[in-house]
Amino acid sequence: MWRKKPPTDEEAAPYTHSMELVYSESARRREAVELSDLELTRAARRGDAVAFEALVIRKTPTVLSVARRILGDREDSRDVAQLVFLRVWEQLDRYDEKYSFNTWLYRIATNLAIDFLRSSKSREKAHGATLHLVRAKEEATAAETSRAAEEVGLARLLEQASTKLSGKQKAAFVLREMEDRDTREIAGILRCGESTVRNHLFNARRVLRREIERIDPRFLVRRKEKP
């Protein structure tokens, strides 16, 4: 039976070269994981696609988190996340290394989420917006069940109440209460003064409280009565 001859030394070179390329690419990806945000950003600026890929993988959970909390919709947040990283790629040369990369990224993600929220498509979905403050545990103990039910109730109230917030109010509230950003960083993200951030937070909390009282007046009473 005829059998194909094994490659000669001269013919083996292309195979070896391909394997070396694959190994080299895998090694670079492993190395990229260990680099800092700044190192990855600088490499991406030089056109290093592997570095940018590592940056995207590292920051995707953060971008999805803030986008979903502002928009309240999983699919919309994914669309916004794609736009965010496209914008990051386009504007890498504008990133000022004096500031944290996360602050710059939050600014882009927040602004795009607010723009999306203002669009006609997002306004049609406004009633489905939610802040997702809590998630009930899948296996709650008997003692936790009552508390989990209360938190779910609060989340539903916030889902309705948050539709009354402006884009900037919701962004400030999400960044402070859910992303645990301080006032100074939020000011940098929203490109406003710290006093403006405090004003957005004050108004957001006031609006949420007013709407919760309107939707379910007994809820706040129950909260006060708890020891």
C-alpha cells in the first residue's frame, strides 16, 4: 500500500515555523496577563493586539457591571460594552497616564450608558430598568429567607423608582452606592465638580425615597420598625 513519505528536513521547516508561531502567541498571552493596566495600555498604543485583548478580557466584567446597573438590561449592557471598547481602542492615544485607567474607562462606559439611556430605544425600556442592588442566594437558609424576600422587594421598588432619575443622577448613584467609587473619582468620571456629584447623589436619594413612598408607603415604615 502506498504511503506518503515523511517530510524531509527542508519540508519540515514550514511545519516547525507554524508551531513556533502558535507557541509564541500563547506565551505572549500568558505574559500579558501579568502586565499592569498601564503596561498593557502602552503596548496596545503601539498596536499590540494581544495586549489590547488582555485589557478587554480584564475590564469586561467592570464595564458590564456599571452599564447593566445604569441601563438595567443585560443585552443593552453588552451592546454598550462593545461600544466602550471600540471607543477605548480609538482613543488610546488620548488617555492621560496621570489618571487611573479605571477612571478613564468608567468615564467612557458611564457616558455611553447615559447616551444609550437617553435614546428612544432605552426610553421604551425605561420601565424595565433596575439597579440590581441585591441578589437573593440560591440556597437561602430559613433564617435568611425573610431578609432575602425584603431585599428582593426593595430591588423591585428601586426598579420602578429609578426610572424617575436623570442619567447623571443614576450614574452618580450607581458609581457611589454600587461601585464604591469616592466623590472625587466620580467627579472625574462625570467631568463635573465634587459639589455637583454630591448634588446628584442628594437628588437621586430624595427622588428614590419619594417614589418608594408613593409606590409602597408601608415599606419605609416597616424598615423603621425593624430593630
